[in-house]
Amino acid sequence: QVQLVESGGGLVQPGGSLRLSCAASGFASGLTFRNYAMSWHRQAPGKEREFVATITSTGSGTNYADSVKGRFTISRDNAKNTVSLQMNSLKPEDTAIYYCKATFTRMYWGQGTQVTVSS
């Protein structure tokens, strides 16, 4: 059972930056972090969970939601089993719980970390 633990959330003023991290562990025999595509998703109060960004298993490809393109950057360190989301120029509408997801033959979710953008 893959475990994902997010960290780095908090309260930030509009225009500020935060860096989220997700640490993965508990891979089944024969599988490693390198097998999994990783992604970030978010859920704002009263809204459905939405896609934010994804990165391929090797890190060679990324994709972003239009709402964060140019402001957020996803990256991964396969040696440390981590994926990160650098968030710049934050807006109040970025306020949400941010979730990390691992996808291979199955999908695994973390518990989420709260990001609040407010003055």
C-alpha cells in the first residue's frame, strides 16, 4: 500500500509563494517510485476536487491546469521519492486543500495539506 504524505501548506498573502512536498513510501515488491506518474489536485470549500498539475514517471513531461499555468511548477526527485509543487504569484482563488496522487496500475491519494491565500 503506497503512502503519500503532503507538507508545506499554510497561510500566505496574495502574490506570495509556497512550496508543497509529497513524500511517498510503502511500494509493493518489484515497484518503486519511478513507476508512478504523480499529480497534484485541489479542493476548495464547496467545490469538487480538480486537477492542478501532473508529471510523468521519469519527470520528462509535465502538464498544468490553465488556471495555474505559468505560476506553478511541478517537479520530482526519484532518488528521494518526493514530488513538489512550487506555487508562485498565489491568488485567493488558489485557497484549497491540496492533494498528492500516485498513479500506476492503481491510484493512491494523500491526506492533503491546506493552503490559504489571504491578506
